[in-house]
Amino acid sequence: MDGSETPIADTVSSVSESIPCRESQIKLLLSLFGEKRCMTVPAIFAYGHTATGKSAVINSILKTCKLPHVLVNCVECYSSRFLYEAVLNGLYTNNGRQKPETPVKCENMNDFVRLFRHTCMDLHLQNETVYIVIDKAERLREMDANILPAFLGLQELADGNVCVILLSEIVWEKFRCGTGFQEPFIVQFPDYNKDELLRILVRSAPEGYSAEFYQMYLSLVLSVFHIVCRNLSELQHLAAINFRKYIEPIKNGEATESDSRKLWKNFEPHLKKALQTVYLREVSSTQWERMLEESDAGKMMTQQGLSSRTHVELPYYSKYLLIAAYLASYNPAKSDKKFFSKHSDKHKKSKVIKKQERTNNHMLGPKPFPLDRLMAVFYAIVEGKVAPTANIFMQITSLVSVHLLSQVAGDDQIDVPKYKCLVSLDFIKSVARTVNFDVVRYLYDFV
Amino acid sequence: METGSSVSKGTFAYKGKKRSIDADQYFKRSDTLGTYRQRLDVLQEAWENIDTQIQILRSDLNSKIFDDLVKFAKSSHESFTLGGGQIDSTPKEIPTAAFVTGVNTPDHGVMFSTLVTTLQDKVSPLVAILKSKDCNSVKNTLSKTLTQLFQNPLLFSEDDEAIPGNTKNMTCSMSTLVSWYQDKYNTNNSSPKKRKSLGGGSKDLGQYPPIVILFEDLESFLPHVLQDYISICRNYIGEIPLVFVFGIATSVSAVHRLLPNAVSSMLCMEKFQAPPSTEYLNMVINQILMTSRYPFKLGSKVFQLLLDIFLYHDFSVLNFIKGLQFAMMDHFFTNPVSHLCCSVEELEDRVTSLKPKEVEQVRRLMSFRGFVEGCPPSKQEDMLLNDKVTKLEFVVLLRRIHTYHSHLYPVLKCLHIMVSKIPKHPLGKQLREVYSRLLKSFICDTEDYKECIELLRMTSKDELMDLLQQCRSSLTEDLPPDLSTLPSDLDALLDRFLKIDEVTEEETPENTEESLHLEKTDLHTLRKRLQEEGKKKKKLSPYEKLRNETIDFFDSLFRKYLVCPTSLPLYEIFYYDAWGEIKRHLNASPRSVVQMALSSPHHYLQCKCCESEPGSVTPSMPDICIAYKLHLECTQLINLYDWLQAFVTVVTTDEDLDEEKIKNPDKELQARFIRAVSELQFLGFVKPTKRKTDHVARLTWGGC
């Protein structure tokens, strides 16, 4: 058919038109694929970071050359049966055939090999290479032990012209956990460098603005963000949400497209602010714009926005319980006497010993503590008399359910449950401030 | 009996007949006056009214945030077309609403179910709600989503044959959903009739209604399940219009704790903040408790207790409302004459139909006795003996409470406005705090009130006028006749304040001159002189005069209307203040109850034999109490044999006490002891330990 007749060079140019900066990989893959009826390597392993064009390159090659293929994403296949059935059913639908009346049922690898051969016969694909693309291939390691070796040697097992392409974000060395592997052919997709990123990003220039102008804008964005973020899709997102701000002076008639200095001056502080929320994606572009408008009115807004990001309003006793949990998590149990007993004059003694072997508990992370200790600390710090009502214990459970605490041992109340506090120092400081409690004074690391 | 016969000697549990409780019988037992029917009717009617009002409030409160969410869900897939995914080569993000709901988790269930119905009404019939407890694996999550979408009753109102019969046999994957959706909403699909029925007539849901998936408690989802689920959904975003709503109790940062960047970059999040639950609580208090519409009221202690539970424990309005409902039920249940707690219109009828016994019951109310003692002696006799006179008096008194309520709340709001801006808030920041003080005592006699009035006498003109303006605007609802002149009075005062500028101008220079003159002296003498000046100079500036007049006006208004309800005769009929009862039911402390039962069993058994000083052990007590009391004397580890000996010593009476029996107690005593110990273990006081043989560990600390 015409797909195989086109010389490789043509295909390369047509594919790389849609996916720039990936010519060498495309060339390599195409030469591996060869002619339709030629045998291909049994397995190809393509790896590279997210957004380096793995799936895009392979998909578009398979589509442009009209090769029989099936795409499976391992995330969806929570059991091996799903994987088999997805491949077999996909072969029908992806090749323009109607779905079989009853979807293929396949329980194990043995059946799969048999059914696969049968399907190829059915679809008259004996003389062509069939490609099975498995995305997120690292998941295969967690499935049945025979799946990965079997897929790698599928060509041999099925005795047909089939090529399995595995896509993954991690290196092949990490896949070698069992035995009986046939080594696949490894293709690496390296990260894009700055120029390449620019070339790719510029392709999505909005209408009404010249490519040079947009390139200018992108190089500004990259100059700020490239240090912290090299992920293409993240940069695409950033470029998209910040463009409106950049062109604001032009829209207002204060500057022209060539007035790059002026535009930069207006834009720079804004970008610095945006830098604080890279990767968070907490706002959609429309909301981001709204936030910006507000922040123009009062400069403090974004700063506030950041601190309010983690602010949580809690009931009064929950606050104290959380503080008590924090203290119990980060103070050694020995020090409780020093902090909470009313008559202790062992200050001098303890200080001398502890000077030497003092490791910062905040470096080590929270330690589990039993419920008794939590309650003891709670009663020591809380103001006024609090009856140990069911509501107090209920609050511990609700703190666990919102993941401010976590239960580490003991499933019921009788079996001395243990907890850990999961909040940060800054968070607990802000909670303590609302109840006028100086939490730092009670922390072992800070006395 | 036939079914129970068996070779084995085991015990069999029989499922008894389900006995439905007969309300009549249940109530009759505690009903001395035979008024329970009336009381039940009044309760049910009153609660129905309050409940509908609460529902209205809830929908009002959430309407704004729900509108925003609906708008978001609608707009996020406006340009969606089937097969549109192929045209757009760059993968799209899933539009996601991060809905920050607050930590009052008990309220969330209701909130989300209303959100679901709102979304189904206004956006799309395809709404699925996921709870973390159903979603412990990707498979369960997917099947939960699919079954909710497929078995949606809204979709199959007319053509029943469309229901996919067995969702169990279908493969649970997203591609099933995709093909189902495409079948259903394909434009080329030649079944316009079907489509029409989907829209439900008037509702226009667009050609491709989005599929909204709500996550009720995002924090509790297992991270890997959620990550996988989101990545799966992202793969199909080009083919079906998906919208996510994340219910987040804490803050948006929870999303980042759950999801790595690789997954969170698949989402396009927009944050929505639900109104805080305190706002809802204020609405409930203002519109349910602080209104003359509903005659039932909470007394000061109960009100404070319910507020405390809310503020200190859970922030849950639902629990507050439940508490209110419980208070109502208990009020009508325990108070035999509570059927008089009705609206003014029915009052007269009810009082005249009172039976002699009931009249007697009302007479016994403490507040009425106090009232009678205050009457002239000639009247006293009539009040106590003549039912007819008494009934007339009841009507007058109960009417008085109704009018008192109708006056109270508008004036109380004025007081709150006046004092809310005062530094340090001596009377409290919130209206509910002022109200709680009012319930407790006559507010105008408190020191804090006097302080407030003093401070008000020093406010500047702008502030005072602002306060007046606010008071004026708060008096919008239809006022009772006595207060009908209040708005115009306030208007007149405001008018005078406006005009005062012209008058004052002449006198101001004089004042400044004098103060300049005073500056040279030191602080102490200055104060002294100023005090003297103040005493001597009676003449105040017109503004100050008017200010004093205004404050006096308000003061007398407050003193007249803001009377403490407990000072009114027959207030018990409207006010419920059984603090202990509510506390026992709503803020229970199981631990102290268990300890109480074990250390002084006579408190619950109400037997004479066990009555003793705390700490002493008597053989008449139940075995478990004896074992408990003995274990209190032990240290962390308890030797079972010693414990047994002590137990035997206590249990056996003095006569047949001998060495041999203590050392080798008979089997019955041993069995009794072991039973007591295992009961204690069940209650969590001791547990077996491996640290030492024949020992158990104590799990509690402290003696009796």
C-alpha cells in the first residue's frame, strides 16, 4: 500500500513537521520498522522524561505510515486480563474493522498468544508487522511475572511478525527484575534544550501576533522559568497563562509590539510572582487573571494568597489537640516532664547532658506517640477544664480523616493506638497563634 | 422450638419478631396529665416549620457557591464535540473544581447531595459521586463511577428498555463509558425522540452534557488509586467531556500531597471556597432562635452548651440543629404543659381548654409562684384557687412573653450594632454572644454594658452617625406597634446630627484655644484641671448634648425591652434549659460514666446495700466493681493470683473465712473472678501481657 512505498525521507519530514526536534529518533525508528513485510526487531524500548515526545513520535509514525497497530495504556489495566483483552480488541477497532459481536475474552498469556495469532489471521495481517505499543510500561513489572518476558519474546511465541514497543519514563536497567528477558532495542528520547523548547513553543503562537514577537515573549518566559522548570507541557501552560499580561500595554495602547523594553518592565515583577506557583496548577488561566486584577489593586494579595493556601480553620479543641500532637511528635517523651510538670528544677542537669547528643528532631521527622501521651500533653496545655468527652476523641478521628494526623498502629481504642502528626512547623505556628499559645517555647529543638 | 433442636449444646439466637414501638403506650407511661397527644402535635408542627426554614437557609447560603460551580461545570466543555479529540493534537487538561469545604465533615454529606441534585438539574444528568470508602482500588472506583452513570434514573424516565440490564457483567473500563456516551449522544444517531426525553422538556442541557465526577472527601482517597484514576480519565478527555469536583476539607495543598506533578499537570484547577460554617450557624441562630416566629426558645445554659459544642468541637451546623431538635423533643416530652408553647393565635383556645390538673401544673411553675407572691393578697387567693381567673391571667402572661419576643429581637440587633465596633468587644463580637448574655441575666445591669455605654458617649460624630444609620437599616422587618416609631425617631436623630454642623462652628474655636493654653502644664495637673473644668463647665457643645441625648435614648430603649427572659412569669413554657440532660446526650463522656458505675454502683443500681463511702469495698457490690476497686490499688502489672486472693477475701463473708479457702478458692469463686477480669479487659482497663507470667497490665492510671 502507499504507506510503505513512500521513501523514508518523506515520512521523516512529514512526521517531524508536526513534532520538531525529534528527527534523529524518527529516522532511527523508521529504519527499524523498515518495509511493511520485513521482520522488525521483536521489541523496542523507548524512554525519556515526560513531555519529550515519545508517544507523539511513535503514534504519528504509525498513523502516517498506516501500520497496523494497537495502543494500550498500562494504567488502565488493573489486571492482566484487561491488558490482554485491550490488545486483542484494540486490534480490531484500530484497523477499521467493526468490533466483534462479543468482545474477546482472554484469561492468560497462553490464550493470548493463541488468540493473537488467530486475530492476525482473521485480519489478514500475516504479511505485515503488527505493532503493540504499551505505554507506562513500568507498570508491567507489577503484574504477573510472566507478562514482561512474554511480551518481549512475543515474536517468537506467536511466530508472527509482531513488534512490541514499550514506552516508559525510567531506564531499562530498572526492568531487569526476573529472568528470561530478550533484550529490547533501546531508544532514548533526551530532554529538549532551551533552543529546542523555544522552537516547539513558538509553534503555538496565538493569532494576530507575529512569530518574532511571540518568540521574544517566549525567550523572556524561558529566561525566568528555565532554571526551575524544563517540562515542556508545564512551560506551555505557563506561556499560555502569562501571555495576556505581557500584551496588556499593547492592548491599552501604551506600547507597541516593538517596544520590548517597556513590555519587559511591565512584565518582570509579574513573572516573579508567577514563579512562586510553578507546578501547582491551582488556578486555571481565567482565575489567574482574576487574581492578577485583584493583586493590582492591592499588592499584598498574592502574598496573602500564598499563605492562605495552607490555612485551615479548626474548632478550638482541635487546635489544641493538633498542637499537642505536634509536641508529642517532635519532643522526646523524656522531655515532657521538663515542659509540662509544674515543679521541675532539673533544668541545669538536663541541659548539660543533652548538649552533646542533640540531634534536631525536626530533621528526623515526626515520631509516633501513644494516645495516652497525646491526651496528657493536651490536658497540660489546654486552658480551663475539659471533660474527656466522646467529642474530644471524635476530633482525633476527624483530624486523622483530614490527614492532619495519621494513625500508625493499633486499630481500636483499647489497643493503645499510636499517631503521628503530619503538619509542618509553619502550619502549627499559625494554628498556635490563633489560640495565643507560644508553641516554640515548648519545642525541644528550640530551647 | 423445633428449629432450635440440635445435637450440639450450643446456644442459639432467635431472631425475635420485630416489635414496632407503640408511641401511645410509650408516652402514656410518663404522661401524668394526658396531654402528650397535644404536645406531640405541637412539637411536630413546630419542628416541621423550623426544618423547612433551615432548608431554605441552607440553599440560600450555598446558592452562590453552587451557582459558581454550575457555571464552571457548564462552561468547561462548551466547545466539546464528539471526535473533537483527534483534531486537537495537544492533550487537554481535565477541568477541575477544587471545592474547599471546611473541616466540618459531618455537614458535608448533605452539602454534596444538594450539590449533586443542583448539578443534575442545571448542568447534566450525568453526575457521579465518589466517596473514599468505596474506592480502595481503581477497579472499584471505575465500577462505582460507571454504575452511577448508567443506572441514573433521570436518563430512563420513559424508555425503560434502555437500561443496561446487568452492570455486573460489563467490563469496568473507561472505554465502556466512552462507547456508551457516544452511542447516547451521537448527533447522527437517528433518535431525536430519545434525546428530547433526556432534556426533560424545559431544561436545555446542551448537546453534549458533561460528565461530572465528584470526589466527596479527597483527603481520604488512596493516593495511588486517585493518581491512576486521573491518568485514565485524562486519556479519554478528548472523547468524553469530563469535569471533576474535588471536595477538600483542609486546603488546596492537600491535592499536591496526594498527586505528583505528573498527575496534577493533567488537571486544570479552579478554586472554590464554600462559605464558613460559622456563617451558616449565625443564619440559623438569627432566623430560628432569634425570631418571634417560633415560640420555642433555648435557655441560656443550653444555648451556651450547644454553641460550645459547635465552636470547640466540630464546627458542624448539622450537629447544632440536631441538638436543637433534641432540645425541642425533650422540652415537649418532659414538660407536661408545654403544649401552651404555641403561636399567639392558638393561645387563648388552648388556655381555656386546660383541665384543672393542668392548671395546677402550671401554677407549680417557679416563675408563676414568684409572680403570685408579688400580687396583692386579695388577688393571690383567686390566682391559686379560682381556675377561671387564673386562666385569664395565663393568657395575659403568655401574651406578654410573645410581645416581649417581638420587641426583643429588633432592639437586640440595635444593641449589637451599637456595641460591635467598641474596642475589645466587652459584650462580644457576634450577635449570638450578646444574645447569650441577654439570656443569662438582665444585660443592662452588667458592668460590661455600663462600660459600653460609657464608651459610646465618647464616639465621634461620624462613627455615631454610621451606627445610627446601621440601626435604622436593620429595622426593616415589620415592627410591632410599640416599636413602630423607632425608625422615625432614629431618622429624626440623624437629621439633627446632620444639621448640627451649622450650629457648632461658632463654638469650636473657643475650645481649641483653651486646649492650647493647657498644653504647657504637665500631665498630672492637666488631668486634674480638666476634671475640674469638666465638673464646673456644665455647658456642653451641641454635638455632645445631642450625643448624650442619643445614648440616653438608646439606653432607655435597651432597659425597657432587653429584659432577661427568666424574669418573666411562665417563661418555662417557652424556654428549655435542662442543661444536664442535653450534656448527657450530646456531649457524653463514656469514660467517666463507666468509672462512676464501677466505683459507686449504687448510683445506677439505686440499691441501699452498695451505698458506701467512695473507696471502700463491700461484698454486696457486683463482682466487676470489686475487681475494679481492687485493681486500682495495684501498680502497672497485676499478679492475678494476688488479685484473686484479695477478691475472695472481700467476697466471702467473715464466718466462713479460713486460710484454706483463700488459698484454694472453690471453682465458683474462681469463675466469678475470671468473669470479672475478662469484663474489665473488655472495658479496656486491663490487658494480658507477656512481660511477666500470670500478670495482666493495667491500662489506666490514677486511683479512685
